[in-house]
Amino acid sequence: MEKYFRCLIPVFLFVSGELQGQTVEKETLSSRLDTLIKHQLPAGSNVGISIYDLTAGKSLYTYQPDKLSRPASTMKLLTAITALDRPNADEPFRTEVWYKGVIEQDTLKGDLYVVGGFDPEFDDEALDSLVNTVNRFPFSVIAGNVYGDVSMKDSIYWGSGWAWDDTPSSYQPYLSPLMLNKGVVTVTASPGERGDTASINCTPSSSYYTLTNETQSRTPAAGRFSASRDWLLNGNHIIVKGNVESKRTGMVNMYSSQDFFMHTFLERLQAKGIYCPAHYGFNELQKDSIAVRMALYETSTQAVINEIMKESDNLNAQALLCRLGAQVTGRKRISDEDGLLAIRMLMKKLGENPDNYKLADGCGLSNYNYISPNLLVTFLKYAYSRTNVFRKLYKALPIGGVDGTLKYRMKRGTPSYKNVHAKTGSFTAINCLAGYLRAANGHEIAFAIMNQNVLSGVEARNFQDAICDVVVSSK
């Protein structure tokens, strides 16, 4: 009834054809979206929707907009927007090598430290860069110890509410301020002659893990290709098995990413001819007058944001959350709660009560996150109002039918093609979409669609795409 009178009153009070046209269009849009919910919402599921016209500064449509829902990876929007709003948002992620002591007669008489800055994009090439820089110093013997400094973060390597049986999946790495290749080994299998064992290549190369090859080339009876490890034992023995009909790739996370990093770092120093201790340890670097920085590797915040949005990278979002915590508190040994404090602070600034929501991690893997479509749109509206935030966020969001997690949705020829820039979010029974779209009248729109209790991801995605098509087509 309230919606009915809101539509009728302007028609009776004003005679402007332009205003009447706007009123009719709003009713038409609402009717079309109501019809979609009635007939295309997957059976047994529910949804919350909030759609806001940023250009006109008004709400276009809502359906259960305050309904608490699990956001999956749309949680990354809250993390990214909060991080981009910080005064030091552009500070790069850093990994450093320091030494304490003196270099005399080809010997480092002191200790070497690798200081982790939780760079989630630190890869094989980056590691070689650090090692090569260290190798240019005038010593070939380390007479002291080699340490990894992981004091930036607490020792809890998973987020609250993460599923224990998702290990050894690459999307759930063991978190540490020292991450190599996202804490993941990529296994590539190439087939040989029928029945032969496939050839296996693993990157990064390291003796930290071992491998058993149980594959068969071009042999369907061998079963589905898989790469895993002895994860129930917290082991790093990779087992590759199944049929390899053509080149196949699998990814396996490593138990204890900080050890994976340090073991491989030490191994590569030794390969350069540097005599090192047989083992490494973990210790915090105390920067004083005898501490010297030897090497530095940096990754831009934009590069990290791009992976968070385009590829929905969980590690990148957690790294960003950790850095948020460090920026807000000024402390070390940061927990997820320290980073979530920054998000809650922005909530309050935007007039939202954090007590009305549940935040558990920065990436959306947790089963404990509960937010609403209205909260997502509130953050999207705020980002839009801040040019420095919006520019970086918008360029990172997947584009409908073009790239990222929207590459295979919103096909060419549909209204949403190239007109939707949005973040997806999905795991079992959850499917969400939130971001921006451009309507046919040129207006910029912020929206959030949160489907819950839907077992068919295809049906949920089709429903969301249909909503976007209707809104994009509105004039």
C-alpha cells in the first residue's frame, strides 16, 4: 500500500509530462523486478535486493533490503573500500631482507632476517629477485642465523569460520606474512603414450614438498585427474593421480606457508653458492643502529585490489585486512579482529550500527559473516562519492561478459554486456552479486543482490543477470 500511494500521489499533484514519465517508469521497473522474483527466483530460496540510482540520488528498488545474508566474496567489497579509503591506501606491500652484524673477509658475521609484509602477490620471480640482490653483497658465508620475521600477524593461519575440509584447496591457503606463490604449488601434468605415466612439473621448485606420480596418459579407466596431499597428517607429500588426456593443471596449498617460504629461500641462497646454516628459525627483527636493509620487494596496492576483485582472491583480501589492522592499531601480531575494527569504524561513519551485522573475515570464506544488501549499497555509494576510492575500485571490478569472474556471464548482445562492473560471491547455497551498472538513460546505479539457500548456482546467476538486464534497460 505504501508503494501504491508513493506512485500515485505525484501523478495527481503534478501535471508535468516529464515527471509523470519518470513516475510511470519507476512503476514499470518495480513491476518487472517483482515479476522476476515471483517467477524466476529459484524454488526454495530467498533473496535480498537493493538498487540505488547514484546519478539521481534516490532508491530505485528494494526487496528485503535489510535481510541478513551470508555475503560470500561480496564481503571483499567492504574490505577493499575500507582499505582504499585510508590516508595511506597506496602504501605498497613490502618484503625485506636485513642483516645485523658486520661483513668481514667474505663472511657475514651476524644474522640475516627476511621480514614479511604479507604480500599476497609475492611469487617465484620475486623470490629470485630477493636472492639475487642478497647475492650481490660481498660475502659467501653466513656465520650467524637465518630468520623469518612473521611478527606482522598473529599465528592463527585460517580465518574464523573457515571449513577445515577445504584444505588442501588453493583458495584456502595457510596465512602468513611470508607467502610464496600464495602458499600454493602448481602441478602441471603432460601426457605421454597411452598407458604411460604423465610427466609432472611443479612450481615453485622446492625440496619442501615431495611427490608421488600415479597418473596414466590417455587412459580413461584411470579416473579423474587430481592433485592433493596428505593433508590429514599436515604433510606436504603431493599425490597426483588419474587420467591425463591432455595437459592438466592442479593446485595444492602447502601446510605452513611461512616454512615453505623460508625453506625455499634458504635453498636458493645455497644454490647461489652462499654457505648458510642448515636450518632457519623465526624471530622478530629489532631495527637498531647495526641493522642494515639488504633487499626490498614491493607490490602495489592496486595490483592486490585487482586480484581481489577480478579473480576473487581470498588470500589478497585477508592480506589487505591484516594491513588494515596494522594501520588502524599501529601494532604487530595483527588478528582479523584488528582489521575488522577498521571496517566497523567506516560503518559508524556511514551511519550504520556494526552491532546489526556479523563480520568474521575479510574475504567471505567464513560461514559466520552476515550482512545485508543495504549495507553493501551503502559502501558502494560511499566509494562512488570518493573519486580516489571509486577510480581504483571500479577499474578492478569484473566487467560483465568481458573478464574476471563475470567473463562467462552477461554475454554479448544482452543489455548487461559491458554495462555491469560487479563483484561476485558464491559458495554452497550462497550466490551474490554487488557493484555498479550503467542504465540506458546514462545513470550510474549501485546494486546488491544476495541469493541464499539456492543449490543451483546456474539458476541464481541467471536470476541475477536477468535483474541486471532489466535495470540496465530502464530509462
